[in-house]
Amino acid sequence: MPLLYHWVGKNYRRDLDWGAGYHLNQSNPLLHEIDLGGSLWAFTRTPAGTYVLAMELVVRAKTKNPPGYRYGAYRLWGDLELSRYFRTDGQPDISELIRRLSVKAAAPVLGRSFQGHAAVRRLTPADHQALVEYARHLLLEPRARLLPEEELEARILLGDPDAVTRLITAEAPGIADDRRRYLFEQAPRRNPQHVKELRQLYGGMCQLCGWSPKSLYRRDLCEAHHVHWLSRGGHDALHNMVLICPNHHRAIHRTDAPFDWADGSFVFPRNRETVQISRHLLQAQ
Ligand SMILES: [Zn+2]
Ligand SMILES: [Zn+2]
């Protein structure tokens, strides 16, 4: 069952400014009724007041947020290959099309029909087809390009601001200037200290499998991972980091495994792996 989603304009713009997140939150449990591989169509309102199609999120994982999370309990993660952010500049107004769908949207200002729980609605297969047709001629949003997380994280953790600057400039991902400064000025300064703290806290062990290179080889081989990826808006803070072995770290990056707050696990394509050793608090963003 496809879904329609009203993405609040300021949240949509923040998503692009911080590094396209390819995920959406809502308080309505309907969000989790979508099938894996199904499409969620998100529309938003530009500062000029035009309603435009912002994204087709092709769902690859569903997770829950911690209790009290401000954007709602439910989260969807998009497939990075199949999901599309559409260019909103110069896009014609989509209000008429949305009013023709099976969703009820009678309020004179379109957004008023999509407030609170009503921000997410079921679509019929015919609605979905109409949106596929509509999107056929839309341009893609160039700012939604992703920075390579593995490289970015490694360079930030090494505390190498010059390398981070080069990477961000070379990739030209279109993130906002203050986010760029955050990534290449603040993060490389702070992160090496966070890694040290994590290694002390866990005696160098992998929080997922308990592998303990420190006792086996007298070397710190476990690595810090940002639960909410830096390239997708994550904070360089201890409450967003876990200490894991290189194998788990590669597996998480290569499969784009999100973290589920419902059971404290990483969601891999075929299974979940729960954080076994937890001595510091993680926070959702
Ligand atoms: Zn491990
Ligand atoms: Zn990582």
C-alpha cells in the first residue's frame, strides 16, 4: 500500500541543508503499514506557498523512535538507490493533482487537510500510478547527493580537518555552509576525544559482539560509528556513537543498517543484531 506524506516545509529544507536523510518520521502508526519496497510520496510547501512533490521514498526499513521523540514514534528509511528527491525550484503546483487523488483534501489551503496524524494517508494503486506519471518529467534534486560516509567518518575520527574539507569540497553535496563548517571545523576536533572515551568505557570491546581486541592483541581495533550518519545530518556527539568491531562497522555501512530504538538493534537486510553491551545513553535525532 503506497502512502502520501505532507512534509512540513521547514523540516524538508533542514533535511537538505544538513545532508539528505532519506528517512521520514511520523506519529501516525499508518506510516508502518507500508510494505518494504513500497513507495511513500512526500509533498511539501515552498516558501513562496507552492505545493510541490519533494520525494519518492522507496522503503527499505521501518524502525521505531524512543518514547517522547518529537517527530513521532515511527520512522521509515528509504532505499538509497531507488528513492528520489525531486527538484522543487521551478516545479509547478501539485495541489490540483493531490485533490484529484482518493485522499480527502477539501480545505481551501491544501496543507490544512494534512495536519497532525492526517499528514500521512493511504493511496490506492491508481493514485500511485498518477504520481509515477507526474514524476516522470521531474528533475532530481542535486543537493540530495550523499557524501561517502565511510570516508567522511574515518577522516573526521582521525581528526584531519584538511582532509574533511577536501572531501566536502570535492563532493559538492550542497549542504548548508554552517553544516559544512560543523563537519570540517568542529567535528574533527571533538571526535578523536569521543573515540578515546568510548574505548575507555567499553575496554575496547565491540558493543554488538563483545570482540575484545584489547585483551587478545593489546591493540584498540574497534571503531566508533555514528548511529545517525554524519553525511545524513548526524551529530558528532557521544550520544550518537557506538563502539564496534571493523567487521560490524563494514556490515553496517555497506548494508546501510539503521538503528531501531524499539529493541536497541541494527536492522540488517536479513536479521537484526542487538547492542549487547550498553554503558552510555544513545539519543535519537
Ligand atoms: Zn562486532
Ligand atoms: Zn560508521
